Amino acid sequence: MSALSERRERERADRRQLIINAARELAETEGWEAVTTRRLAERVEYSQPVLYSHFNGKDAIVSAVALDSFVELADHLRTARETARKRGQALRAVCRAYLKFAAERPAQYQAMFILPTDLKFASAETPAPLRACFDEFVNCFPPENDRRELFAEVTWSTLHGMAVLADSGRIPATHQEERLDFLVTQIAASPTP
């Protein structure tokens, strides 16, 4: 590849990332309804056809924001797990980091889990950032636990429910720590075959 081709590819990647960042910022401040190609084109100072040369519509932009957000979440979960003082505290630390991420970045969380995307979970086509998030939960359980992936799935599913219900006001956010204690205590105390 020539130097000119490499530069063009870098510029294209930079433009793409600029669009993703603008969509995320707009969604966090005004909600996903405000994210339109027209608004994004104005915000990044490119024409709508340039946006369409990177993304074939809003769903593709949401998917790109979601994928970037999974990279960010995996980093937060890894840091939480690695800085936990003891193995028994790792699960609690990862769960807290997950709930904190969901509460502090509601639009990103919506892109990751609520809005339609083409991202596939639990399949051969699962993107690496999604798998990295899941692996952080798996790594909280002892390797000798043959059901550690099941424990990770149940933990993640429960946290997702807690995050969505708290965000919508259907359960009081003030009791989140008590719910977290219950989850961690119950899942950590579950017998392994």
C-alpha cells in the first residue's frame, strides 16, 4: 500500500470515528431521537453523502457506537477485576463497574443493549469486544467451576435487569447496593457440581 493510500485510509478511519463520537455525544445530551444523519452532518461538518459513505443509516451508526462502548466497558470491567484485593471481591467490583457504566452512560448503554443493532451475542460471530466483556465476568469465578460461563450469564443478565429497571424508575436506584449484595452473595455461594 502506498503512503498516499495509507494516509487516505487513516483519514477515512478518523472521519468514521468522528461520526461515531458525535453520535454518542448527541445521544448522551439529547437522546437517540436527536441522532439523525442531518444533525450528524452538521455537527461533524461533512455532507450527508459522506456520512452514508461510512454508514448505511442510523442503525449502522448505533451499532458502531455500541461496539466502541463494549471496548470501553471491557476496559472498565478489567480494571475493576484486576484491582480487586481478593478473588472473592472481583465479582462485586466487576458488578459495580458494570452498573456504574450503565448509569453514567445511558445512551451508550441503550445502543449496546436496547436499540436494534447487528451485533451478535453468544455466537461464532460475536465481536471480540463483546466477548471481552463476558470474559471479565467469567474470570470472576474459579477456573475449576465447570459452570462459570453459566454463572457469568446469570450475573450479567441480572445486572442488565437492574440497570434497565433503575434507569426507567421502575425500581428505586437507592436500593441498588442492597440488590448487588444479594446477587453477589447468592451467586458466589452457589454450589458447583
